[in-house]
Amino acid sequence: MKHKLTVLVAISAALTLAGCSQTTQSNTQSSQSKTSKVAKNSSDNSSTSTASSKNKDTYTKLSASKMDYKTTASAIAVYAAQKYGDTWEIAVNAAKQGNLDVAFRSKDATGITSDNSGYVYEVSGTGKSSNARYMLAGDGANKQVTIFVKQRNLGTTSLKDIVAYLNQKNDADLVKQLAEKTQLNVKLEGDEDAQKTTTTSASVIPSSLQGTWYTADTGNGNIDTLTVTDNKINDEAGFSMNVKAKNSGSSTSDGYMKQTTINGISFYSFTNMGQTPGQGSTYLAPHTEDGQSVIVSANSNGRTNAVYWKSEALAKKNSNKQFSDLKY
């Protein structure tokens, strides 16, 4: 009897141990399954977080040090529209449906009394004269941008700060889209400079050409001077002419002026009496390079002979430099 009881007790103990083992294994598998599931979910969340982080880092960015003239104009317009609204916002919204037109105007024509020299850049999205205006000073990323509404000065900031603001707002794509539709040195409807040339002998040559200009595009680094008054051109390179309002007179030192567009740039051709336009003519265009007012001198095919600057220092700095928007 005792032997039977001993066998029964041994069998019972074995069954109990087996049950405990199964329970422990089951609990371990369950725990491993849960742990595996949590780890997988954690991995999924990490992957999602990484993708989100990558998306944030893939926004297009602007660079103030690598910005062409059209992108610069577009960036200033988008910045001013967001910062100041008003006529700037109207111009940008209209440009989204058409073009962003930028006219180069004189301070006298706009009534602006800023200490800046050079052009007033007038921005429009409708092709009509606008009160959205800005002026530039300096070079590169530190170029200073002064923004106006009509004659009212809204403030001055650097191109570098404008770009930082736009990058923070993730507006680089909008700037680049508008840059593709930006047209520089256009004539806006109602632009007073369009009527600046008069028919009186006292003032024939437009004010945008007048002044003393310098170039070092001479091959040897020497400075040549171009002097333009309201009715006379004198170029040290050998061209001198009194410009008459009408094609009249017989003096060989007299000549006449005509306006023509070559390669998208509006030139004034100056031709001595008795010559055919294009033969021995001088072609001059008010233009802008690196934010500075310049005069481009070219031949009848629009090939650039020289770029004239407002100072000898600027002329030496840009000696024999070729610009991407000019034909050579």
C-alpha cells in the first residue's frame, strides 16, 4: 500500500511540475510577444519621426550669396508683401497670375528723397505703374534694401536678413516661381520716365543716361570716361556728338537719337548726321549690375563693348568682367 501511495505522490508531483513549467513557458512567450510588439511599434514611431524630420529638412532654401537679379527682385517683393502688405501684397498676388515687372526709375521721377544713389526699382504685377518701390546699396549678401510705398520709407534691411526671413517662412519655392516670371527694366503704363525724353533742343537725352561714367573694360585696365549731358555725349574712347531733337542740321558733330530694343535690353542709339543707323552708331542702355546703376555700351548687334560705372573704384573692381545677362 505504501508503495502505491509513493507512486501516486510521485506522479502527482510530476504533473504539478509539468503544469508549472507550461505556465512559466506560456507567460514567457506572452511576455516576449508583448515585448516584441512594443519594440516594433517603437521602431515604427522612430521611422515616422525620422521621415518627418527629413521632410522638414528638405524645404528649398535660398542663398543670399548666390542670387541673380531676378531672384533678388522676387525675394524683395515676397518679403515686402508679407512684412508690409499694402501695395506690395497687391503686386505679388497679381504677379502670381501674370508677371512680376520691375521698372528702373529715377528718384526725381518718383519724388523719393532717399540718400541712396542709383535707380528706384518699381514693382508691379499688372503692368501698370505702382507704389511698391525699393532701392539698393552695396554688394552681395550684405546688400542693403530700402523699401518704400510711394515716397514713404518703410525701412532698410540686408538681403541676407530678407533671405533668412523667407527661409524661415519656407517661401523659397514661391520666390523661385515668381523669379521665372520676373521682367527687369520694363516700361510700366503710367511710368513718368517713359515720357522723360522731350522734343526740345534743351533736353534730349533721358536723365537715366546723364552723368559722368567710368569703365575699365579697356583691355589694359586704364579708365575711360563717358560724359553725358542733356544734349551731348563725349566718350574718351573717341565718340563725341551734340544730340539734336530732330534730324536736322549739317554739322558732322551733330547727330540724332533713336530708341531700340536689342536682346531684351532697351538701348538708345546715337548716330552722326549723314550716317545710317548701325553704321558708326553708339548704343547706350541704362541698366543695373550688382545692384548698381550702369551704362551698357554695345554695337548694333547688342554685343557689349563696355560697362560704365558711377565711380572709378567700381569700374576698377569690375574691370573686364562679363555679366550673365549681357551678350558678348
